[in-house]
Amino acid sequence: QVQLVESGGGLVQAGGSLRLSCAASRIMFSINVMGWYRQARGKQRELVADITRSGSTNYADSVKGRFTISRDNGENTVYLQMHSLKPEDTAVYYCNVADASRVFSVWGQGTQVTVSS
């Protein structure tokens, strides 16, 4: 059974830090892109950051300079280090892995991040 296991969410005060992890297993395609998306209440899901197997990264403008995405290809794990968190970062964060063409992808179950002011 395909699995994306996310961890690291929680409650933090504004200005604090959190680190999200997502481990992929039993994925039936070659993973190229690993990324994090988020969905705040009443809003659409949006890309936070993604990273290719070769290490190319892409960030939403709202998190540039505060969040860092990284991955361990050998462990099929992706991380999101979040610093200087703001209340507007509050959302459910979802891990996603996809092949190079993004035709095949798998979503994690989501982990809640809540930033209090």
C-alpha cells in the first residue's frame, strides 16, 4: 500500500519554527518532484515549495527567505524547515510526490500547523 507519512506539525507562537517531514514508501512510480502544499480554512490549496530529484527548488513568494525545503533521495523523504512563522501560515500542510511529468502523484493525509499571534 502506497504511503506518505507526514510528521512535525503542531502549535507554535508567531516567530517560532517547525520542521515537517514526509516519508514515502511503496510508491509505484519513479519519484522526481517532492513538495509541500497547504490549505487554510476557506481557501484553495496552494504550493508552498517543491524540490526535484536534482535539487532544483521552487517556493511560494510568501515563504521565500523563511522556509527551506530539502530531501533525502535515498530515504524518499522530504523536509520543510519553517522559520519566522506567521499566523497566516496557519493551514493544513500536505506532502505530495510526483513523477517528472507530474502525471502520477500521491498526496499525504495532511498535518496541521497552527501559528498563534
